[in-house]
Amino acid sequence: MEFVEALQEFLFHQGFQKIKYDSKILWGKDTGDKLSLLEVVPPLLPGQPRIGLKQREEEMLDIERQIMLKYRKKVEHLLLILNKGEADFEERKEAEKYPDIWFFDIKAGQLYIYEYQKSQYCGLESSLEPFSQKFLQQKITEERTELQRMLTPVNTILVLANVVVFMILSFLGNTTDAEFMAAHGAMDWMDVVEKHQYYRLFTSMFLHFGADHLLQNMLILLVIGCRLERITGKLSYLLIYIGAGLIGAGTSIIFTLGNNPNTVSAGASGAIFGVMGGLLYCIISDIIQKKRHRVEEIGLTGMIFMVASALSYGFFSTGIDNAAHIGGLVGGFLITMISRFVI
């Protein structure tokens, strides 16, 4: 929940009601003898023109007069201007002319009431800061929880393994050099097929051609891997990842290296597409069985779009092992389906 939304909920619990007046959204609190109006001015968006305080104050005074005539009741108002930081000197200087303005720093959770402004308003002077501090603490807790949700044990170990292997190889030589990578576990036709070095189907899953290749794969794995691990459990997730990676590597041997024996192939992409395939199966399974969706943040449409985007990127780029991607995707889907009945 964003700060402005949380503030609106807070105002409602403080006895304020939302009032739509012309094009403005105001908050009003009826205390019996008078009506207290509040306008919350959110922080400016990038490129958004700033409306002067004079114009805002004149608009509020006009609304105040109209409401006073309509309801025959005393009316007061306050402009609560939200900033990401303390109000700048120019704005504070301008506000000296208007006592019905407060500034609130939403980053620090601090209310600024200057000497020329009213010191009290419906108890907000004492309740705004505690509310804001509670909101900021809740945001920190949510972010920490989200980080913990993202750092599931098996997926985190797999990411770290890929990073450590890359750092070691980067120290030893050039990870963008095909010969160097082949000498350190990447796949090529001669070593795998003719020399029967089948272990390369596994080792190649932890090798990456340069930092960009590693970064792209690990970011995707961090985002989607944790979701599948939470659904399937640690052991099943490890089997899906490794199994899909091996199937992707095998598909690469047949279709990519088979057509071009001089190609050297490596990367976690096959395994990562396997994770996508696993998530796709879970989403489809939930829909068919009318269960609570376990991947609510993505959904079927989002997952299909993610897979289609990733595949199309490979087809329209050079030097991409599309066979490994497709093999890993299908492998991950099937292994997830089978593991549901076996494990």
C-alpha cells in the first residue's frame, strides 16, 4: 500500500469523510458546531507543474465560503502538502502568508508546522507522525519479508553456485572465449558425442559467457525460481531445475551442436526455462482443478507472455541456443507434472 492510500485510510479512522467538490477530493470532519475540511496535496510527479500556494489557498477559501452558505455552519480548512523531503526554502517562504498550510515529509515521517501556521487541527498535529512511523516500519517489514520470500534455500544456493563458478573462471581466464569455456566444462560436439564426456551436460549449466549473460540469467532465476520452490518444495525444485537443465543441454546437443559441431554451448538458460515450464504447469493445474492460484502475482496470461517474450528474444537474436530453451521449457513442464505424483 502506498503512503497516500494509507493516509486516506488513516483519515477515515480519524472520523474524516471523503468529499468530492467540483474536481477536488477533500476530507471533511463534522464536529457539530463546525466543519473541518482537509485537502491532501500529494508529492509532485516528475515533470508535473507545481500549482502555487496562493492559487490553492484561494480555491480552498472559495470552497469554504460555498459550504458555509450551503450548510449555515462555520467552516475551517487545512492544506496538507506532502513532500519527499523538507519543503524547499521558496515554498516555505511563500507559505508564510497562509496559516492554513502544513508540510509533511513522507520519507522521514515528519510533520512541519512553522511558527506562522496553525498549531492544531482535529488532533492531526499529534497523530500524523505516529501513523507515518508505523507505516514506514510496516514497509520495511514487508520489504524484508519479500526479500526472505525471494531467498528460498535451494534457489539461493543455485544462484550463488553460478556466481561463484563465474568468478573463479573470470580469475582464470576469459569467459567470453569459446575455447577457454570448452576447456572448463562447456559443451561442444567433439567432447560430448565423440569423447563421451557426458558430464558436460551438467557442468555447462553453471557456466556463462560473460557478466551480462550471468546477470540476465540470475536476475530471472531469483525472481521466478523462489516461486516454484515455494510451491513444489526443496527436493522437487532441485530435480526440476537439474532435470530441465539436462534435457535442455541434451536438446542443444541434438539440434544446435548437431547442426554446427564447432559451436560451444553453456548457460543456465535451459534450467531457467525449465522453471518457467514448471510454473506454467502449476498455473494450468490450479485452473483445471479450480484451486487457489499459487502463482497469483503472475497468472496464466502473464506466464504465457513471459515465456513467449523470452522465446521470441532468442529467435530474434544471434548466438542464442534456442533448442536448449525449448527443451528446458518442455522438460520443466513434464518433470513438474510427474513429480506431483511421484514425490
